[in-house]
Amino acid sequence: MAERLGEAPQALCVRVLDAVRGGGEEGKGNGEDAGLAEPLSPSPFSLRLRAAAERLLAETRSAPPSRDTALTLLAADALITLAVEAELDTESRGAEE
């Protein structure tokens, strides 16, 4: 997953990884040791990414507008993108078999 985040700013990468881990104190961790090596099954992985994005969107609804809120929205967007890519990878692997 880290490779898919590419050259995204570190704060965004940390926020995304913490959200997927279900990290507390919304994005205040260091993003390390996320346990997100290649998933055993991409479809459940994409569902996990989507769920993390939905949690972040819910968080933004209850927070006042700020830089942190903007970062949270960017992280939610990145998670949705990653979920779609994971599903596409699953479909392309299925087509190859």
C-alpha cells in the first residue's frame, strides 16, 4: 500500500495508514508498522479501505473546518482511490486465471 501512496506528503500517508489501522486520536501516530503488507484477499482489503474512508468522512462532519479537517478529507479521498484500485487489481487477477 505504501507504494500506491507514492510521493504523497508524509502527513497524508500517516493519516491514511492510521485510518486503515483504526488508529486512535485521528492521525496522530507515526504511520509505521501499519501491518498493511500485501493483503491475503484484496476484496476484503478494499472493503477495509472504504470503511476507513467512511470513518474519516464522518469525523469531518463533526469537526470545525481547519487544516486538520482538510487533511482528513484528502486522506478519505486517497482511501477511496486505493479501494477502487484494489478492486480493479482483484478483477484483473481473476481475468488472468
